[in-house]
Amino acid sequence: MVLDLLLIGLAIALNPFPVTGFVLVLTARNGIWNGLAFILAWLACFVGILAVVLLMTGGEPPPPKSPPSTAALAAKLAIGVGLVWYAEHTRRTAGKRHKSSGLMSRLDTISPWTAAGLAFFLQPWGCVAAGAATVVEADLSQPASVAALLGYCLLASSSLLTMEIYATFATDSAPARLGRLRTWMEGHQDQTIVGLSLLLGLWLVGKSIYQLTS
């Protein structure tokens, strides 16, 4: 479970959609407060999904080969296949789609409520679903599992937290550097999505098939 959550958390943290969207939030007027609203909504969504899963399992992993355990593995397999398909679809359509120059790139002034809504909209839901299916294995009676869940939440949010802290304490240099980060992310958006989706998808497919057949 720990390795799965590590890989999923990294994929979420490096996903270009929330990173680019958060840069736009930070560089708008009142960006620090809007960024805080974005992060709080992001974490609330994250923690809420994990809480629902843990309530369903009672904080105890289902026995191996039981229907809930098999269903979780089947869900991870389906998500992995979906991520591989998405990677291939993105590769085939790279350069044919308009970049994020529409509504999001014109967010000069937004409210904290709008920033919170963007946090929900920009969640990489495929990876979040993979994390939820993995959390089924968590045993809350074990400190290691609790630490893994906390680490997963922090890792998945690490890029946002880092940018928020940087923008708060480096008010002079942050706008220019965050703008360059946004430009780089937009220029490498397709390659990043393909790489992250393909690697995570293949890992989930391979491990799920192995656990279902062993």
C-alpha cells in the first residue's frame, strides 16, 4: 500500500492541470488568500474521500480474496487501464488541442469561493480514485498505516503547499518565477500527462493482475 500511495501521490503532485491552475490563482489579485482557499478546498476533498473509504471499511483491510478485496483490486485494474488509454489518447491528440488559453488564463480577479471551486474541478480524479481504491488496504490500528495516509495527503499536495509558501515569503520574485513555471508546464503539458498516466497506469494494471491471479 505504501509504495502505491507514494506513486499515486507523486503523480497527483506533478499533474500539470492543478499546478497550472494554482499558479493562475496565486498570480491573480489577492493571490495568497485565494491560494489558501484553493488548498483548503483541495485538502477537504482529499480527506473527505479518504474518510468515506475508511468509514466503509471500518479502518480495517478486508481479508484477502474476499469480495471487497477483489472489488478494490478490480477497481484499481480498471483505473489503470483507463490511465493507459488516457495516456495514449493524449499522445495521439498532442498539438491538436487548444492549450489553456481560455477562461482559466484570464483569471485576473477571482474570489476565494471561485478558487475553492477550481480546486474541486482541477482534481486529477483518475489518480484520486486510484488512491481511494488503495486506501481500502489501510489498517488504522497500525501507526504505519496512519503515517502512510498522512504522508499521501501531504505528498499529493506538496507542489501546491510549496508554491503557496514561496509566494507568501517571496512576494517580489514569486510572480515572475511562477509565471515562468506556468509557461514551462503549459509547453510540456502533454508530455507530462502521457508520462505520468502511462507509468502509473501500467503499475496499477500489472500489480492488480498479479494480486488477482496469485
